[in-house]
Amino acid sequence: MSGGSPLLLQALLRDLADSVPTARERWEPVVGEHFTQAVGVCLRRSGPRTLQAAQWVALLGDSTSKELLAECLDTSPASAHRLLRILDTMGVTDAGRFRHLAARAAVVDGIPEQDRAGMQLRCARMLYDRGAPATQVAGHLLGQVGQVELPAEQAAWAVSVLREAADRALTDNRVEEAIAWLRQAHRLCTDKAERGAILFHLARVQWRHSPRAALRCLDRVTKPFMQERFGTPYTLLLVRYLLISGRHQEAQGILHRLHREADSLPDEVHAELRLLEMWMTVSFPAVAEHFPNDQSQGVRRSGPVTGRDELQWQSARLLVGVLNGGADSEFISEVEQALRLYQVTEATLEPLVMGMSALIFADRLDSAGSWCTSLMDDIETVDAPAWHASLSAQRAEIALRQGDPRGAVRMGERALDFIDAEGWGVEIGGLLSTLVLAHVAMGWTEGADALLQLPATGPLHESRYGLQYRYARAHHHLAVGRPHAALRDFLDCGTLMRRWNLDAPGLALWRVGAAEALLLLGDQAQAKSLMDDQWALLAGRRTSRSAGMTLRMCAAVTRPERRPALLRQSAEILQSCGDRYELARTLADLADAHEALGESARARHASRKALRLAQACGAAGIVARLHPAQSAEPAAGTERQPESDAAPAPAPQSEGINELSRAEGKVAALASMGYSNREIGDRLHVTISTVEQHLTRVYRKLNVNSRDDLPTVSLQPLVSS
């Protein structure tokens, strides 16, 4: 460390003597004030030329060479080489590199402030001219360089290098470096249009960490964008950010200005405006009402608006198609395959989440789940809390709809760990709805009530996320015995969904919820009318999860003798969809239906199945209904125990399921849902004797004694086939 210099060695010894006893006992080298002062003394004693050479070496760092030093000192390479040897001999450097970072820092700090910025800029320019990597050049453009006013020519190349370095840093997941370089580029830039572009790029990067910080960054351009002439596509990105953040009045002000100046807008901005308004119709429909847009013309469009916006276009048309009822199975599959080609970046996160939401609303939960898991794996090591939060929220909603409320709570709370509730803007409505519904499913009504106490501002209810929030709140009202409040929320939800042309069953089954509330209030006629409408709306989609849930409520409003058949049909659909929670609800209703008809054996069979499922997915309310002694609702004043991440262990008999033939599997699946042998024979078009033979082989392979012991959830793939 001293390079053999007695002066530097004595300084190190003094620093060691002043250090803590532990360091002295171990004779660990200590670099302190004495050493840094000694470096300065050495250099000043050696003369101004050597000091100047040391300063350039300190600034150039690992880029130091005799040729670069010669150019910096306006001397010959031979003279520069001699100066480098002098520094080595003094013990300050070794082969032109400082022996310790403290020595280099001391030399840099010793450069007069009025000179340092110019020297750094010169280093950067020399490296730039020699083709050094952008990240290496950009390192010299930070700090005091930003405090000097550069000529336009110098500012242009410096800004270009900083932006390139930021892009490379993002590729390597060095987000803080990218932010620092973009901020410096913004300070150095003299072109007004480019300054705005840099600011938007910076906001997109900051959105990774904090949406609030990103919006505050854009506050500097919000007012100018509202007052000055438009023409940049970044205007529409600003509108998106303002809408998500709940600043709808400002967003509308910019959009009104755009419409007034529509004739002078470039074609690219026109195309992006149409795309934005198409997205608004399904995300912020109350705002979109002020800007009429025929989004139907784009749903079936074969190509993108522009090449750069293909992903946004594909995602928007998929979501519009699903929520407006204009997307068939083939169309959804086609667009889904196109979306799966993209990876998560600042520009792609939002449209990818939009496409995933469309799959969820289309009841394609397995596909959405596998895609979401794949994207989460891709960004596992990426420093982007907002990305992790957004995908965790999607995974939570998928888990909820697959009948795993515990998993939904776990993933939803994970999303809130990454970004707190205030940082989500109006999108918090979607996450809160998932968490509230999951808590209600598990019987944790106090937890759901606490979630509903979080601020839900007016702008939330102008969005799709507000519909989801209102729907979840209505279910909470049902759970705590407030049917009038529940009915009001369900009907308000339905009024808005019809008004906004978003009356899609996969978004919110408001008619099913309203019918349940009406039954509690004694109005069966109105409840039946709603269910007739709901069933008609599901034409062509009567094997979906939404259809299974609808059939359960259709059974509740029909004659007692017809209920078991409808409930078994509902159970069959829900089992094939994999929703354990809704299947447990249906089987519990089936038990009640059989009991009401005096069919006690069938009632016990359905009840045992429902109880097993409810326990597996943590549905305490259903457990309490079927078996009050096993209710999982925590007592007042006690804390809920954390749930294990592990899935419930499969029943022992499930080990033999793979041994079942396809025919045996179908018979076993139907028998597990309470169908009689005659009913199974009628559905599968086989004789009762054949059914009995299949069941005998099933019992032997699964090592069970009766249909009561048949597993329900584990037979799902066989039902699907």
C-alpha cells in the first residue's frame, strides 16, 4: 500500500495507531486522514507537472495510458511515460494505477472545483473519440459536469452517450446507474423536445421502483403539455400515467386539447390516440365517455396500428374483445400466442398485464397461470418492485379463481410488500377486490373489513378496477349479513357494466350476487329473472367457470326436485375448471338439496365431499356451515396463524389415479359428485352393469371401499378429458 515510500508508510502507521484496538491487535491496514494527507504532500513536493499528471491519472482511472495522458498534458508519449514512472517510484501508483482508492479519491478531491468539470469532460471526449464503451465514457459525465453550461455541439454527444449508457445499464439490471445517467442527460440537454423524451424515459425507469416517484418526475411537464402545442407520442404516455394515478381531470384536459388540434397532429400520434381511447373504453370507461370512439372497428383488425405499438394493439383488442363479448375461442388463442413472444420491459409490462387480464376474464385460468408464472420467473432477479407487484397481483387473482384463497392472500400481500397501497393509484381496486374476496372465502371477515377501510377515492370508481372493488365489497356485505347493502352494490355494479358495455360474466357475476341477496330478502321471483338473464348471456360459454357458478344459483331459484340435477351439472363444470372453493359451495348446496328431498344418504355423501374440499382450500365459512365444530374462524381478539406455502397433501388413494383408464376415470369423477349409477349410465351412454364394473375396478385401484371415499379434486384431469 505504501509502495515502499517511508512517508506513506509512516502515515499508515499513524492511522493504525489512531484506529480501534481490534484493528491494531490484528495488524489490519487502516487508511485514514494521515495517509490521504501524505499522498497530497508527496505529489506537491514532486512539482506541478507530476501533480497534474497524477490528477489526470486519477480521473482517467483504468483507462489511463501514456497516449491518453500525453494528450491530456499536451506533451509527448515519452514524457507522459516518464511521469507515470515517477508516480510509480513515489509509491502512489503501480503500473499507472493508484494503489488504493483512498489515494485516488484524495487526488480527485484536491483538483480545484473550477477545473474539475472541464477535465472530466475532456476525459469523456477523448474516450468517446477512441470508441470506448458508452458506460465507460458516461462515468466521466456525472458530477460537476452537469453544473457547467456546455455548447450545443458538446451537449449533443454527451447526452447521446448518457442515454446509450442508461440503456445498457438497464439491460444489465443496474437501475440506479441508469437513473443517474438519465438525470445527467436531462441536465445537459439543450434541445427542448429531447429533454421531454429523456424525462419520459426516466419516468418509465423510475416506475420500476415507485410509480409515485415517476409521476412526480413528470409533474415538470404536465402543465407545459396542457398549455403548449402537441405533436409528441409521449403526450399519450403521460395521459396513461395520469389516469392510473387518479388525476383524471388533468388527463381529460390534455385529451380535449388533442382533439381540438386533431387536424395538425402527425399520423403516428393519431394512431396512438385511437389506441389509447380503445384502452380507455375497458380500463377507464367513465373518462372514455367524454371522447366517443368506435373501438369495435379495431377488435378484428389483422395488423397493428404501427409496428412499434403492435403489442399495445394486440393486448387492447384482446381485452376489448373479451369484455365486450366480441372474442371467440379461436380469436383469444390467436392473440395469446402473439403476446407470449414478448418479455417484460418498461414498455411491455402494461400491455402484457392487460393481455393476462383478458385471459383471466375469459376464464382461461390455466393458460393465464402458466404465462404469469413464466413471466415471474423471467424477472426473478430484476430490480423492479413495481413489476413484481403487478405480476404478483395477477397471480393472486388467478389463485382466487382457481379456488385457492390462501394462495390468493399470500400473493396479494406479497404485491403490497413490493408497492404499498398508495403507490398503486386506481389499480389498487383490482388487488383489493382479490384480497377481499379471498378473505371472505376463508371466513376472515374482519380482515376483509380492514382492507375495505383503505382509501377508495372517486377516480377509482370511474375505472374497471372500481367495478371489481364494488363487486368484492358486495360479497363482504353478504358475508356479514347485510343483504340490502350487498344488493345495492351488485345492482350499481351491473348498471355501470351495462352502461359501459362491459357486461362480461368473467369480469363480475353481479347478477349471481344480486340473486343471492334477493333470496335472503325473500324476493325469489326477481332472483329467478336475473338468473334467466345471466344464463342467456352465457350462450356459447356454458362450460366455463362462470357457467358453473351461475348454475349453482339457478338451482337456488328453481323447484326443489330440480335442484340436485342442476347442482351436479354445476359441480361437473367447476371440477373440470379446477375451482375447489366454488365446487365446495356447490356440493354444500347439493347436500342441502338432497336433505330437503329426504335423500339423507346422498346428502351425507355430498356433505363429506364439500367438507373435504373446504378444508383443503381453507374455506372456513363452508366448514362452519357443514361442520360447526371444525370452523376455522379465529376467535375474537386472537391473531390468525400464518398459512403454510405448501399445498394440501393429496389423499393417499390419489396415488392410483394414473392407473385408471379414461372410461374408469369418467365414471369415478361422476360418482364422486353424487351421480347415481343409472344417471352415470345415461350420461355416458353405457349400461348400469358397465358402470358397476368400472366402479369395482376403480375402488380396487384407488384402495377405497365406497364412492364416499373417492377423491374429488384429484380426478379433475379425467373429467376434463
